[in-house]
Amino acid sequence: PAKGPRVLVAEGMVAPAEDFELPTGPRVTGRVLDSAGAPLEGVTVRWNSVDFRNFDFDFSFAPLLASAVKGFDFPKSDVDGRFTAGAFAGEAPYRIELFKSGFEDTTHRWDPAKEPDGFEVRMERGGALEGIVVDAARKKPVTSFTIETNDRVETQADAPGNRNPFSGGLLVEHPQGKFRVDPVKSGEKVRLTFRAPGYRETTLDALEVKEGETKRGVIVELQPGGTVRGTVSNREGQPIAGAQVFALASDRATRFDPAGRRRFGGGPPELEQLPPGFRDFAAQLGLLGDRAVVSRADGSFELTGLEPGSTVVLATHREYSIGRSEPVQVAVETPVSVELELSTGGGVQGTARDRFARPVTGAIVLALSPANVAGEGRASGGGIYQSRTDSEGRYRITRMVGGSYFMVLTRGDEALNPMSFLGTLNFDVVTVPEDEIVDYDIVDSSSGATRVFGTVTDEGRPVGRGNITALSFESAGMLGVDLKIAQVQGEGRYEFAGLAPGEYQFNIDSPGDGRPPVRIVAEIPDQPEFRLDLRYPIGGVEGRVLGGNERTPLAGVEVTLRLADPFESSGWLGRALASEAGVRRERTNDDGEFRFGSLGEGRYTLSVRAPRASEDGPRYAGVAAFEVEVREDRVSGGVEIVLPAAVELVGRTVDTTGKPVGGAQVFARRAGVENAVPERAASDDNGEFRFGSLAAGRYDLSVTADGFADAERKDVEVGAANAKPLELQLAQGIDVRVKVLGSNGQPVAGATGRLVPKGRAAAVDERDVGRAFNNLFNGKGVSDSKGMLGLGSFGAGDYVLEVQRGTEKASEDVTLGGSAPVELRVRLR
């Protein structure tokens, strides 16, 4: 298959299409035999018919469907077991898969250089397992149970297979508890999972079977499990019928482990393999199988066969947001009672308008919870919600779990190219309280904005593939950043449907062709369209990293290049991204050499991470900042960065009574060095921290810990003679809350804020960024439905209070003193 030209067809017209050429590829003949050497007829032979690298990042669905439409059939082996496969796309070796009912799936990697005359494959039929399932305590047979496995050999082409999540396993009913699984894969360990009502799940994962043989005498002992009974009702006390109810161990309730502990080949996933925000969706689809039960007409339910220990019970229903119980202790002997209350949930509604206040119609609005997708949230639902703007630009999302959400608005192009949605992204942050609808209007910066187009070239030649990310740090939203993505198409062409006027950083990534990522800064004017041709710059910097007075070349050392004059942003995420904008990292070769190419003209800062020391080798410190000037048309060479010998700084974080404070974050920044990257350490349970690779000199130390005011220590001298551990004292501080009001004087939910010492209110501080991300991923740090926003603990002094919700902001000077909690009031404008 090959990518054809895109054609836009209007009703009543015939659109001309350009010709395109089908590429050729190698073909191979082969033969399939069984383990006894007899030919196998009817074996389906499949391979990847598409090389996506030839599609220039054009993520159309066409190549995915190419092998499924009428006119393209994968071959089958003939009566003599022979077949012809190909043409193959991409590079060798080529993965070839063979399937036949009653035989194990087989894979062969064909390399034409090693097997120019084709190849021969043998397929095995598998073996069988027989055994008995008994009650471990009573030693009596269990007469009804299910067996789940991904290791069965498919015997019916039209029956649910191992990879079907709805297959439900093999149901066995036998008065003596006997079972037979036939056939299963041979020559490898077979994994079987047994389930029965009232018993805990039991898995055997070390069963080995030989082809054509039956392994007998497998004894499976099931242990009785605990029971949870209860009811599901709404806030008015009315029973909810048809809710999906399931349970999780408390330590797994918010865990997200994509690899999981089993079912790699398909079948229903383990709950921890799903992001918490999608578990309610999985339950309503029936993906949890018999691990979930359905509440009855009176709202009652019963879960049996649970593992003893701390357990959380969850319930989900399509008309309510997901509900969960507090942890309960499940025991085998005594059933536990749980009452689950479901609410209709919160929501967000508003109007999407362009920058000229005109309604944006037909746009997709998504609310994405970073906490519940990443697995750090307090809920087990609320991953993603969707709506669409109507003819007046209005949207409404309901039944949402309370928490912080990324609000994303996007539009596709006429051809419905999936990549086009990335070119119209608009996103910000909003917090949805429980059981409350929040009004939140969205400004679509791409609608009615400047159409930006052009070509991407490298030394005069068009770049044939890649992506361009346009970053603006002038956004008025809470995040302070605007991001759009476009693809580089044939002849180096690209197009952004709409970019708001202002300064942008264009990041060009062209993986697979050896070109480094490129950053180009350009100003977009306020006009209907603007041609901007992007040229790979030819500036660069190269040099060596040497160690100590001996000037030993250091291999494998990470060198980081940053813009010396970073972008400025008003939002907290924009601040974080701006500090990393234009960052490139390379490692030195065996001679200690490094090189950064394709750099534009300007000032850059090089920093070197301290290399890992061997047990008996020398220890070197990193270099925080080494400034270089780069010309657009030349490579600045001869840069030598000499790493000094490393010294260490050890200390303790304590409270005002001298007790250790564990979990504190300690930062060490080189004093008097502009753009220095701080080193970071964390205190352990004894309050002890250690910096092991500092250069001798003066450092500014700062420390932050939950429940304490931040502390600082300026001009700490670090040298080889330092022997006494440093003690950093943390005070409880003053607890600060803010009452946030809107322009109408009413409390505002979903606002975020920070309190920073005067003198660095506009600066990026690693402590502020860390708090912002932690709050976002834990659903904290935002005002509730009463407008209350908790900021944390602070020491006495003069501060600047910054609060923002969407495009509304407020900034006020604040002086803190004493020790009593403080409640501030602020009105957004």
C-alpha cells in the first residue's frame, strides 16, 4: 500500500486526483509443516503491509484499513504447505506471523540476506492439562469455577479467543471438581487463573506441557475469601439499580501499572493496568467480568471471594459520577457492610469564542484529569469527559468527579486529518467542585487568527517529514502557554490554521533522518495570513569536557544547552515550560567531545551534570553555567569545560524543637552565578540530606516541606574542609488561606494562586513549579465552591499574592506577621 494524494470532494462535483505510484518490495516463498514434518494446508500468513515512515507523519486511517478492504487478502498455505508472502514494507528483518486453528501461533523473522531461498516453519499443536479444584480448608471438590488463560491454543476461528476481553474464560461444572484444558501451548510455562464464587482468585504459573501429551494430577486449592454486602443509593437515599460494583485493595485503589502482573497477550485487564480515571468506563463496558457485580432493584449487592485486608469498594452508573467507600477491613469469617452513595457529580459549562468574541461552533471540548489519568488522584473515576459546542458556541459537561482538569478545545479540518486537531489546540486548567456546575468560557486563539504557512528547508533542501510545535508564552490563561502542532508534508510544506499574533518558538522535530531538534523564534503579525519559511540554522557550538587538573577527557557526560535569555510567561505552567524552552542535551564521546548543531544566533548557557564516579576513581562536580555566544553562520569551537573535584555537603532538616523533618526538598544554587541550575536533594526519615557532587564555592540553599514555611540560607561556603553537618531549621509558619471573589463579588471556584516573597514575584522558582505540579496531580491548590483557596504555610515578611482563574487575575502586596492563621480576600478582574 502507498499513500495517495488528499482529495477534497464537494457535493455535485468530480475532483481530479493526482497519480501516485505503488512502491515495490521483496517477496518470499515458504513452507509450513507440523512438528512431524507433514505439510499444513490453510495456514494464514500475515505481515505488516505498511511502512509508516513513508507516510510523512500523515496519520490517516487509510493505511490501517488497507489490508482489511476487499481486494487485499493475506495468503494461505496450499495442500503442500507452501505460500508466497509480500511485498514487504520497511527494512529487514520482516516479521511474519502464521495462524491456524488447532496450532500455536508462530512468528518468523525473515532476512533476505540470510534466507535468500525462502524458509520453512514448523507449527505445534500443543498439549493438555488435567486436574482437580478443591476447597483448601475442607478438602472437598469445588464443583463450579472458571479458568482464565492466555495460553490456550485457538481451535475455533469464529469463537471468542484469548485476546477477546469479553470471552469470560472457560466455565467448568463437574461434581468432582475435575477440569481439562485442551489444547494449551507446549514448550513454555502455562499460566491458569481459577475463580469460584466465595473463593479468592488463585493462579498457577509454572505448568509445563509437551506437545501431544497430557499433564495430569494438577491440584488447585482455593482459599475462602471475604464478603462485602451493602447498598448503592443516591444523595436522596433512593436505591440505584444496575450499578457496577467492584472492590480493590486499598494500596491498589489509585495505582496505575500499565505493564500489570499478567494478561500481556490480551483478555480482560487487571484494574491497576487501567488509569484510575478509566476504571468506571471499563466496568460499564463489562470489561471487569465477574470481578464486578450489578446492584439489584433495591440497590443491594454482594461481593464475595475478596482478599482479606484493607479494601475500597467502588460503584459506577452511567447517570452518576463514580462513588467509593472509605477503606474497610475485609475478613474471611465476618461479612462487612458498606453503604455507597452516588452523586450526580459536578460539571463545567460555558461558551467558546474566538479572540474577536465570535462563537466557535462544532468544536470538541475535553476535560482531562491529570490526577486520575496518571494514577495519583483521590478518585478512581473522572479520567476524561467530552462535549461539543453548539451553534452559539455553548458547551456543557456533567456527571464529573470533582477535581482539577485540563480543559482542551480543538477543531479538525475538512479532511478530518487526525493531525489537524493538534493544530487547533487550546487548553487551560479549571477545578470542578463536587455537585456543582462551574461556568468557564474558553477563548479559541486559533479561530479567526493568522493562517501561518511556509516551507522547512535544511541547506536549501526541503525537509520531507517531521512535526512543528508552536509555543507562545504570552497566553493570558492560567497556564500561561499556548501550544499548536503542525506536520511537515511533501516538499517541506506546513500550515497552522490559526496562530494568535505574538512571539512564538517553533520547535522542528524530524526523527529518523538524523537531524537534531531545532528551535526558531519568530513574530507572527496580526493579519489574515502570513508566510513564514523556516530554515535550519547552521550555527553551533562544540568542545570538550575535561576532568580536574589532569584535564582527563570524560566520556558519557551529559551536557545541557539552554537559552541564556529564557522566555517570560504569566502562568505557572508557562513559567516551567519557558525555563526548559530551547533545551538540548548531548553526551560526550570517548574523547570527551560534544557538539550542538543547527543553532540560531544568540547567547546560550552550557551546564554539565556531575558524572557518576567509580568506587576507586576520581569524583568530579558538575558545572552550573558556562555561557557561549553563537553566530548564525558558524560553529563556535574550542570550548573546554573543566570539571573541578567534587566536594560534599551533608546536613539535617529539623523543626524549631530540633526534631528531624523527613521528606524535605533541599535546593543548592551556586551563589552569584546567573542562570545556574540548582542541585536537589531530599531528606530521609532522620532529616538527613546529602549533596555528593558539588564544586567548592558559595551556595544559596533553600528548603521546602509540607506543613512548614520555606527556609533559606545564603552564602554557604562549601569546601573540602567542611566536616560539620549543616542544620536547616524549618518553622511551622503562618497558615494562609484566600477568599477568591469574581468581578461580580461572588465566590469563585477553580482559581489558583501563589504567595511569593517580594523581589522574585515574576521569577521562576523551582519551589513554586514543584508545588504547582504536585497540586495539579493531587487535585489541590485551587479554590473550592466557597471560593476558599489554601496556599500553605509561610514565614513572616512581605509577599506578593498572585491569583488567577482563566483570563481573570489579581495581584496584591501582603505582609505577614505573628503566628495566627491568616485569611486574605482578593477580587479578580
